[in-house]
Amino acid sequence: MINYPFANAKHEGGPRNGVLTAIEDFIQESELDLHLFALLVNNGLGIIYSKNSRAEEFIKTNLLPPPALSLFLQTWELARLNDIIRRLQHQPRQQPSRQGIRSGLARLLRGLGRVMIRMIEK
């Protein structure tokens, strides 16, 4: 419902059904010792990294939120999604324009770039 013009899972859960499941399947099937750091906020951020790598050290030192903050972020994301769904249920469906999709993606990438720069500068 939220991003209806795109390829979405027809039902939640199950094998080979969605992006997170694809990542989990990839990690499980890989011969490498890979792990996933997932931050479940604003549709999620996932980082695949090798065990005992510099990336693992960086994630544990700089990105891993305390359990209470992690629960808060998950609750916040659920509330955000519920609000979007509630608003979408009360308005007619409209196909987004290609220009609208491009501008939205550009805004997202600019924001992600700013976040990454701030993380690197720390």
C-alpha cells in the first residue's frame, strides 16, 4: 500500500519474500562469515559485514544503539508506518510520476550522503 507502484511481497514472511529475506538468505548461503547490522527506522538500514572486520568494529563502536533506544526506534517506525497507512486509506490512489519518483529518490540520496559525511567526520 505504501509504495504500491513497486514490486512488493504479496504477503508478509515466508522464504524468498522481500528484501530483508533476500539478504538473510544471501548471508546464510554465503561461504563467507557474514553478518547483518539492521537499524529498523525509516524503512530500515542494513549493512552486511564480515566477522572480525574493521566494519564490525565500527558498527559495534558507533552504530549499535542500546536496547532501549533500539526498541524506541522500532516503535517510532511502526507508528510512522501506521500513520502513513491510515492517511493512505482515506485518499484515492494516484500513480506517482517518474519525475516525482526521481526527485524523491534524489532527496533521499542527498540526505543519506549528509548522514554518511557526518559519520565519517566524527
